[in-house]
Amino acid sequence: MAIDLSELLGEYWASYARTHQQHLCSAHYRAVRRVLACRTPEMGGRLYRCGGCEKRHYAYHSCNHRSCPRCGSLDQQIWTAKQEARLLPVPYFLITFTIPEELRTLCQQYPAILYNLILRESAAALQDVVATKYHGARCGFTSVLHTWDRKIGHHPHVHIIVPGIAFNAATRQLVHPANDEFLVHFAPLAARFRSRLHSALKLEHPEIYQQLSPKQRHVLSPAKTWNVQLQSAGKGKTALRYLARYVQRSAFGAKRLLGFDSKGNVRLLWTCSTTKRTSVMTLHPHEFIRRWLLHVLPKGFTRIRHYGFLASAARKTRLFIRAKLGEIGEPLPKLPEAKPFICECCGGELTFLREIAPIRLMRGPPRKHLIKS
């Protein structure tokens, strides 16, 4: 029987927090509080009445925390629609910058610093290599930080979706490789990313750099080859929708949490990346909570960033590029339509009565009467 993350946390969080207090931070506690309060009287909400059967319905607000697997669906659809409207009529590519295993513990110790450096330096590495090859031309792209693998383990990496063109602001010309090839090779991207991250740690954060182990210093040296994947992404829409499944949501979807087995372990659905076969793995509740907390980002951290001519401030440049590609103007995004609330008993239309103020420890109606707000 499937369960919600809030149910699991309600039963096991207190014991986990007692035994793992030294590994917890304020962001972890805040994420747990928000998930436990999601769609409960603690969040407040709205009261509706059905025009048919006159039954009252309580719609409690969602927590909208990005680590909550039940939230973010509408935001995800809106983000996807806006990004699809900005797609250019050129081939797209997906670049993945992966952090070596030796540096992942560093990301756990200093998430705000390391994740910011990973996003910043991977973007700068791409711009550097393109500008070097094409005499100052720059590209535009969107970067998304992921911190998990299919088993919700810690695997920080950056996905970059980028159109296969570059723009030289000095000459006002586009660089458009023939045969739908990408602008640069992946090998110099990997080398430049490693070099920039090494320099950033050494110069900007010497206190962290001094703590590096011999293995970590070695992996940052030129003797180590880093992993950067470069693959074609067609017209970009499929890659965008792939990234959209994670940009506003947690490391796992609510449907993957299948409940408990006979021994009290959590049953989690996952798909193997090599065989594509779907399996069920079991984890002790404390281990599941530990893995989930690995992906709680620092408060206010921006995990989706736009660079070059895809940045928000570069709209005029983007429209100029689109015109040179034969398209005038940027299409409006096809935003999802709001679904009307209807009575789950008779299907009648619901009429709004009043707001419900957030009240802690207030007993609300049974969960079967709740609808999403």
C-alpha cells in the first residue's frame, strides 16, 4: 500500500533526528516541517461548498517546498511551457558535467558553496571553450543542478541544454556548425571545468582547499580526466521535458514510494539506467530519510540558471538571433489551464466561502474530504 512521505516522517522523523542530530542543519528541519504541514490545517486553506449536495470541502494549501514529492506539479508545467516558447529553430544538445566521487563528500559538507561553484564553473567552462574556438562568440543555455541518482543516492551533476549556435556580439553574426554538430568537443569542456573548479576552490575558498585530502587534490589535478557527456537533443523539447520532471520537485516522485514490506522497510520503485528494467528496492526508514535529506538544498539556492543569450536580461539579443534564423518575435507560452474544483461526491460546482487561517494543532476534517489547493 502506497504511503506519503509525510506519513513516513510522522512515524520515524523524531527517532531519526535524535540519532543523527550531528548531521542535520536548519534546511533539513525546515524541509521536514514543511512536508509534515503540507495540505493540513497548519498551512491554512479555503472552505468551499458544493452547489449540488451542499457538502462543505476543506482545501488546505500545499507547502510548495521543492523537496516535497506531492508539490510542484503546476510549477513544473508552467516552467516547461515558458522554456518551450523560447526554443530556437536549431539543433539542441544536452551536456552533463559530473562531479567525481572523491569530491562528493565536500558537496555534502559545503552545499551552498560547492553547488554554486559547480553551476558557475561548468557554465563558464562552456563559454570559455566556445569563445576560444570562435573568436569571442558566446552561446546561450540553461543549467539545472541534479544531486541524485535513480536510487536517490548522492550524485551531483549539472545538465545543460544548449542550442547548437553561438552569437558574436562584435560582428553581429551567428556561428552555426554544419551537419548538425555541436560547437565544441566534450574533452576540452571537461578539462576546462576541472581547471576552473580547482582555481575557484584554491583562490576563493582557501579554508576549504586546505582541508582537501590527497585523493581530492589528485582528482582536481590535470592527471585526472573528468566525465562530461555530450549528446544530441533533437529540437530540444524532449530534453526540456526530461529536465522539467525534476526542476521543481524532489529526488523522487510520490508514486515511487510503495509503502513498507513485512519487515518494516520502505519499498521504493526505481528503474535501472542500463537495463531499463523497473525494480523495487527496500531501505530502512532511517536510511530512506538520510538519502532524501541529501537532496535538500540550502534555503534560497537557485538550482536553475540561464546564461548567455538565454538569460532574462538578454531578451533583445535573443529576439535578434531569432530574426536572423527567420522567425520574428517569440511565441507566447501555452500555459496550463487551471482545473476547476468539483465535488468529489456528486461532481457539482464548488463555491468559495472563506479563507481558513493557518492554525497549528487544529483538528481538520478527515483526509478523504481534502482536495488540492
